[in-house]
Amino acid sequence: MNAAWKNALRCHRPLLAAVAVYAAAVFSEALYAGAGAQDLAAVARYFVLSATAMAIFIVGMYAGAGAAFLLTAPKGQALNYLDDTAKKYVSSERFAGACLGFVILASGNVFLVSKSLIAVLNPYSWDIDFSAWDRLLHFGTFPHQYIIPAVNRLDLGWLLDRAYYGWLIVMTVVAWFCIFADRQLHRRLRFLWVYFLSWALLGTVAATVFSSVGPVFFSAFIKSAGNPYEFVTVNMQALHRQSPLLADTARRLLLRWHDNNTLVDPNAISAMPSMHIAMCWLFVLYARSFGKAPFAAALAFCAVIFAGAIYFGFHYAIDGYVSIAAVSLLWWVMGKYIDRHHREPEAGA
């Protein structure tokens, strides 16, 4: 192992250890909750599918880069230049950091297992409280009563739907930019730490403690109270009849997964806190150091996702407020931590 790989391991070791502990804890929870061979096989298939998608992208990316290099290198020397460049890159700290970064990004898949266990470990119980707090915070009016009429008046429902589910693509692009292209060690480690801690602390621990289903599922799970969110579902179904919505498809799919006999599904129902908004706010904090234009774009995207979460009823507004506050705190804490432990500049930065 060369010096570059040793240094990358030294920088990422605490984070890798935290990811390992998190994964072990979640799978221990799954076994405690009664997960059997069928459940674990389903999880394994999902991880293989995710890894395969990543591998196809990486191979394609490097094949394209190699082809471009061969076409532009001096005639007769292309293969030698390509071989030398590849050897230098693979032995570099940048490549080592990208490989280790992939392991850390995979912690988001572990979250999907923990999310499936929420209803078993702590049955949904907070929705009535969150609904009341939402109304109190917004001057006696539910947030969707502001958002839905405004969005419908501008005819932006379909756009919000595509943006809300395009979030996964944006998250992937930002995360991969971080590990492949960001040469500032401090900023890259800060992003990776907050990315991981958001999934582990917010998406797993907080989501289990404050188990809730969200407005669009309110009537399906909360039988002791009236449904103040009927308009949310009616509005979504009306739009879906005009033009198919990913949101309505997801709503029906999540309910079907909840009602099946499989303990661990690829996804499950959970509202508090909102990981959509948590990740978007992380993008905002990360983009701020790249200049005004990236910061403004990230902020606008976060606002769109927040509006979509309320419009489609997957989250209470308070879910988003908590996510923004928590991610801001994690970003500040990890900035202090990395200031103390990683002062040295990265080679080649």
C-alpha cells in the first residue's frame, strides 16, 4: 500500500468505522425484529443492484474518458500515455478517497433497511401531535392550505412531481461530484460526515423515535381522529387522472409494501424528519463555498422540494424545519471537528 492510500485511509478511518458500526446496528435490529432469510436476501439483492448500477456508471465514465484520451493524445504514443496516466491515477490519494467515499455513500442503502423496521420497533404515534404543531406554527392554518392553491393556480403540480423524484438524481450527482471532483479535503470530508450522520441520526434514530406517516397517509393509519388532509389526497388523485404522477404511484406502492408480509422492503413509510429536505439543505451548505450561483441554485432546489413535500403530503412542514436545523447543527459541529483533525492541505489541491 503506497503513501497516498495510507493517508486516505488515515483521513477516512473514523468515518469508515462509524459506517461499520451503523450497518452492524441496523442489521442487528433487523434480526431482533424477526428478519428471516427471505428478508435478508431481498436486502442483498438491493445492494447488488445498487453496486451494479454504480459499476456500470463508473466503467462507462472511464471508458469514455479513455476513448477521448486515445483520440486526443499524440499519434503513436496514446497507449503509453494512457497507461502512465491510469497508473498515476490509481495510485493517487484522489482515487483512494473516491473508493473510500463510495463505501461511505453506501450507508444510505443501510438506511432503507432501518426505515422498514420503524413500524415494528416503534409503531407510528406522533402524527396527531405533528399535525397540531404544524397548524399552530402557521397561524391556525395547515401549510398545504397555502401551498396547494398557489401551485394549482400556477399549474406547477406536474413540475413539482418530477422535481421531487428527480431529487435522487441530484443527490447522486452532488455526492459523486464530492468524491470524484472536489479536491479540498476539508470540504469533502465535512460533506461525507454530514451525509452519513444525516442518514444515521436523522433517518434512523430520530425517525424511529418520532415515528410518523405524514399527511397523505394520515387517514390510513390514524383512526381516532378526523382527516384534515383529505384535500391533499383528493388533489393528488385529480392531477394523476389528468397526467400520471410519480407521487401518486409512490403513495399506493408504499401502502402496498406496508401491508405485505415482508419485514424489510426497499422503502417504507416515514415522515419525521424529512430526508429529502435534509439532503437538499446539505447541498445548500455544501454549495455555499463554491460561489453565489451554485448556492442560489441549491437554495432554489431546496425550496422546490420543500414545497413538493407539503403539496403531495409526504411530510409535515415541521419535518422540514427539524431537518434544516439538525443538518445545520451537524454541518457546524463537523466543521469544528475537521478543523481540529485535518488541518493539512490535500496533495494536488
